[in-house]
Amino acid sequence: MRHKAVFYHAGCPVCVEAEQQLAQALDPARYEVEIVHLGDARGRLADAESAGVRSVPALVIDGQPFHINFGAALADLR
Amino acid sequence: MRHKAVFYHAGCPVCVEAEQQLAQALDPARYEVEIVHLGDARGRLADAESAGVRSVPALVIDGQPFHINFGAALADLR
């Protein structure tokens, strides 16, 4: 089964670095990675929150949130 | 060129989850992943610190540190 990963970010420098170095490092044979910019796609904020995301950048893998360093609090993106 | 990733942890539940879900998700064709338990390998604390690691679990990719959630402060492992 292919795993589902969603990388949530807000375009911040910390986010860009995490996307380039970490989100894009996942094995494409096993992981389908979706990149979501929460500043542009505000309709996805609720998805991120319900997955337990509290800050960006964050990577949600099979429903589990991993916060990577700290760019911005989710509350500040509303 | 194959990239070098070092996953630093301390055996905590947050660390184990990050190792299983994130460190092992990296593409083995592009990344060589080393797993370092800083509780067992205290001699590696200095390496982690000089890479900028402040807490575990953390993944250092090509020298850049990514802190993943929060398990323990590096200072508490000394």
C-alpha cells in the first residue's frame, strides 16, 4: 500500500527549507506527498487542525503529525 | 551523489514514532540514514550539537538540522 503524506507550510523560509530537504526526501515508491500552502489554501486549515497540526512546517504521514522546526503557528494563519 | 542523513534520538516514545514514520520513509536510493541513540552513544552528543541539534528526535540532512516534534532537550541527555 502506498502511504499518504501531506506537507503543510506557509511559504516561510523555514518551510521552504523543510520542503526541499525533508518532504522531497521521502521515497516516491512508497509515499505519495501532497504539498499544501495554508496561506493560499485556507480551506485546508481545518484538515490540518484535525490531523493535530499546530504549527508549520508539518508533515502528516498516514494521519500522524510531525512538526518540523518552527515557522509559524497555525493560529496565526487564520 | 547520495545524501547523508543522521537521525538522533533518545529512545523516547516520540522518538520511536518519528523513526518509524519519518526517518524510515526517506528514499534509500538517495539517502543513507544513520540512526544514533544519544543515550547509548554519548560520544555523539558533540556531533549533534555542532550540527545545531537542540532536542530529539532530530534529523540532520546534509548538515542541516530538522527538529521533529519534541521528545527531550539535548541538554537533558548530558
